[in-house]
Amino acid sequence: MKTTRQRAILSLIATRPVHSQEELAHMLEQQGYEVTQATVSRDIKDLGLAKVPLRNGNGNGTQFKYVEPGLGKGYASRLHRVIAELVRDCRGSVNQIVLRTPPGSAMLVASAIDEAAWPEILGTLGGDDTVLVIIEDPAKLPVVKQRFEDMRSEDPL
Amino acid sequence: MKTTRQRAILSLIATRPVHSQEELAHMLEQQGYEVTQATVSRDIKDLGLAKVPLRNGNGNGTQFKYVEPGLGKGYASRLHRVIAELVRDCRGSVNQIVLRTPPGSAMLVASAIDEAAWPEILGTLGGDDTVLVIIEDPAKLPVVKQRFEDMRSEDPL
DNA sequence: ACGCCTGTTGCATAATTATACGAAATATGT
DNA sequence: ACATATTTCGTATAATTATGCAACAGGCGT
């Protein structure tokens, strides 16, 4: 069904950077939607998604990603914006990730994470300048941590 | 010069919808900048411009345009962004303005206001979910309050 | 001046994205 | 049910966009 697939697209681009329509088609395939790049192109048009260049920390080889316009700048979600702006450091151990923020903003970051409701995350605790994120399964920690790192480093221009 | 040309690009896309990089190159040519599509592509990357599909009400033949993400609906400054995102309410009396925020983010808002260093503002106090802004002259309060309100009304989320 | 570095650009082409068209599916009316 | 629109989608291809590379330009220290 077109509409459910398009919902899946919105969900995908909100959680990780999607660099091309082919990539998106493959991701959808892994979720059971068999579609071609042509269909993805049409979906993107329907959804009004914007393609924005990424400031990729390293050198050349620019990449892009698709975002929902209307979210300020090119952030894919409110969580993305909050993390890109406020998280200074990100470390993890066993099933815990500790995020450091400027003084006073930890609770804000924690609530943004809660709001996003990632299934791998059991919950968060926000102090003054520290957020503790509890991961359900220690094996999932690297994935979640990587996603945080991505949001931090793949800031739109 | 690259920077002046890029300024011209920003001005062009703000004025009329630009549907392709070739078209943009031609427009620039008419203003005296002789550039190829390749250069335009690089300028667009530098400027972080997003390519968004136009909902062309009528028939098929979709078109696109380039936009400055964040600036159309977006934020002129860090303070703008913070206020748009975090300030839930804004009231004032005599020479004081009270801003209400989500729990835990008041200090963040207060420090953003401090950082902006508006001359009319004597100082701020940030608690948990409340910021107190002290205005120098009660007569200036409506002006400052209006500026907060303006920033608040442009929240894109 | 000379060499060296950094940045900008055009050319040609690779990579990506959009679309015309026909087929299959789905809806709509009779 | 049947015929007729309308929608959706894949294929192939056109259109658009990005980039490797070489050339050139300016800055800077020697």
C-alpha cells in the first residue's frame, strides 16, 4: 500500500540519514516493501521531502540526505536538532550511554529522546549537564551510540 | 568572486522559484557571472541549499526549486531558535518579563538571552521552568516582549 | 623570481533522479 | 458482472546533478 510505505519512508529518514533513493529502496525492501527507485522518487515528490547537502566532517565526497521540510534547517527530526545542538560528548558502557550537555540542558535532551521513543531505549535520566540513556540490550548499544554520533556529526550545513 | 556570486544566488532563489541548476546558471549569466552548472552545483553545496518538490496544483510535470533551509521559516540566530523551541509562554509587568519553558530548560533559555546581550535587558535569572528577564526601562518592556513573541510565533515544529 | 600551497573553475563524465509509456491493479458507474 | 476510469508501478530512458581531474590564479615565504 502506498500510504503505509510512505509512512515507513518518513520513519526511516527520521532515524538515520538516507543518502540516495536507491538506498531508501533497499531499506524499504528489508521491511518487505519491494519497490524500485522510480517509485521512491514519486513517493518523495508526494511527501514533499527535501534533499539537503550534508556537511561531512572529513574532506570531499559530499553526501546528501532527505528530510521533511518544515523542520527548521535540515534536521530530520526534533531529536536530531536537539542532539546536534546540545550534545557535547557521547560515551557508553554495557547498556548505558552517557551524554554530556551544556549546564541546564540535560533534561531537555532527555525528554527529546523520550519523545522519539526508540524501541532499543528503555528510558532516560536527565540531570543538569548529563543524560543517562538506558539501552534494553547491551548488544544494541553500539547501534544506538552510532546513531547519536551520526546526528552529532552529520549536521546539515 | 565566489562569495558575491553566492550572495546573488541567495537573492535569486528568494525572489523567484529556480527549477534547475542550469536555469540558475543562466540567471547568473544575465547578471554578469559566467559560470557553468558544475560551479552552481558546488555553490549550492556550500550554501546548504535544499531542493524541494513544488506541489504544482495542476497537472503532472513536477518541478522543483532550491530553498535556503531554515531561513524561510527559520531562525535568524541561536536566540531565535532557542526561544522558538522552548518558550511556552511570555508575560510581563513593569520592568520584568517572565518566560515559561519545559522543565529543565529555563537555564538554557536564560543563557541564550544573556549571550544575545540586548542593551534593553539588565539581566536574567533562570530557574527550572521559568526565566525572569529584567528590563532596564519599563517603557521598553513592550518592545522587548514583542520581540520575544515574534520569535516564538515562527516555530516551525 | 621561484617554488609551493590553497582555492576556484571548466570539462567531461559518472551518479543520481525524474518521467513517458505501457501494463497491471483498483476503483466507479451501469 | 462488465466496461470504463483512475491509480500505481516497473522498465527504460531522459534530465539533472555531482565530481575527478587538470588548469589556472592568488598568496606567502625564501
